[in-house]
Amino acid sequence: MDEVARHVPSPVLVTGATGFIGRRLVDRLISAGFRVRVLVLADDPVPTHWHGGANVITGDISDPESVHTAMNGCGTVFHLAAVVGDWGPESLYHRVTVDGTRYVFQAAMEQGTRVVLASSIVVYGHHLRRERCEESLPMGKPYGPYSRSKQHQERLAAEFADSSGDVRIVRPANVYGPHSGPWVEEVVKLLADGMPSLVSGGARNAGLVYVDNVVDILLRAAGPAANSGDVFNACDELPVTWARYFGDLASLVAAPPPKSVPAWLVWPLAWMMEIGGRAIRLKSRPPLTREAVNLISADYDVPAQRARDILGHRTLVDYDAGLREIAASLKG
């Protein structure tokens, strides 16, 4: 077992294991020699190489009995299960993200399990566009069900810690890498279709973090260097703007250079599209939402110094290497 993983209580459970970050986390846990469990929905596709390396438990994070069964006897749970996206019924986010987290904490309290909660920088809300988002900064104004549910998760985590539970929180920034939905696949589609993807020229910092670097912080946060209640940003702090990143993606797929729309136009458009979408009970996301505009127009200043100083995190995959990995996946 590698040195980072040596003192993490085992066996470990990963919820949200078949998601973008979850898959990379499970792969690293297996390679590190952990006894791994994964909680997956009945119709979730499970990688074939997990068989023999992970105990696959079928269940639903929104079912307290499933959660209790999956966590039984576990030393650590990496809780990644959540509704990810900027559009959908509030009830769905509450049932999966909020109630699912509540069930994880209830089972952890009963069993003495350590919890590593994968939150998100969306909890900073409107602060993302205007100030340095250190971990001590209070949560900001949310713009949609995703940021509201993530803020609710963290309030539950604070209550759990106050009740002598053991929880550590990691807030990933904009996670990129092969098969990233929002920051690779969806962007590539927009670029290929010639649709605008930048706000006001995209001159602001993109706040990127490579998926394997997030996994490293999650794993380190589960160890003895962190204490219950600790919060860690996960961001590579790259000098990479939205224009550069989207331009690099366009080059990878031979798409035209990214187009831009002004901020003064995109905010009211997003507001009107949300109102219209709710009025007609739109199931698929509208072309714009305020949640998305807040993320894509921000000038990210999300320091990860605490993860480096306290956890000993160092960047595993730099920007150029990350682009090479994405390029290989897009060709495949």
C-alpha cells in the first residue's frame, strides 16, 4: 500500500463510484491495495476491471437501508454521490444530494465511520466572481439547485462534526480530464457546432483542476494529517484562461476557435431562459442558466495552499499532460 493510503481506515466505501471523479478514485484505491466497496445503482455500468478488486453493492443513496448496509463495517466512506448539473427539479437534488448525505452521516455516526465529503467550489456562490475564495470564506449566494444542494451538504457536515462525527470536506474546482462531462465533452460539442462558449472573451482564469489531482487530495484528506471539520480546496491554480483552455480543446478536435458573448447579454438571457423553462416545465436544461453563467464568467482565485501545507498534496498531472490525456481519449 502506498504511503498516502497507509493510514486511511479500511475497508473503504465509495458512493457515486461510477461518476467521473468516482471512477478515478476507485481505480487508485484498488491499485493502492485497499479493500474497496462501491455503492451503485442497479443500472450503473461497472468497469469490468473492478471485478475482483472491488465489492460491488447495488443500492440507492436515497434509501437509508441501502446506505446503512453498504457502510456496515467500513472505516472510511468517500461520499461523492450527488445530482451533478445545473437544471432539474429541486426535489431530485434534495432527495439524492441532501437526503443521501444525511443518511451517510447517520450511518457514520452509528458505526464510527470517517467521512470524506466531495463538495464543490459552487458553495462560494457569487463570491467566485469577485474575491479570493479561501476555505474560511462564508458560503455565497447560490444560483441554482446544484449550488443550493451542495451548500446544504456542507451544513449537514458541520452539524455532524459538531456532534463528534469525523468528516473532512474537499471542494473541487472545475474538474477536467478524459470524459469530463461539463468541462470536456459538452464544451467540445459546443465548439464543434460553432456555438458561443466564452463570456466577454474568456480572459479570466478558468479555475481548472485535473481529476487525478482531486483524487489525490480526497485520499490525503482521509488520512491522519486532517482533522474533523477541515475543508480543503482542490484547484491546480493554473495561469490558464477560459479562452486558452477552450482554444486548446478546439485545436484537439479541429473545431473553429471559440466564440464569445458579452456578460451584459448572457446574464439576462440566462434569467429569461430559466423563467421560461420553469413555466413550460422543461425537462432538459435550457441553453443557459445562471448557475452555468456564474461558473463560466468567474475569474477564479481558489487557493489550494491548505491542501499542500496540511496534506502534503503536490500536483500529479500538469496542464500539458492533462491535455495529452484528453487528446488520447477523444481519439479513442
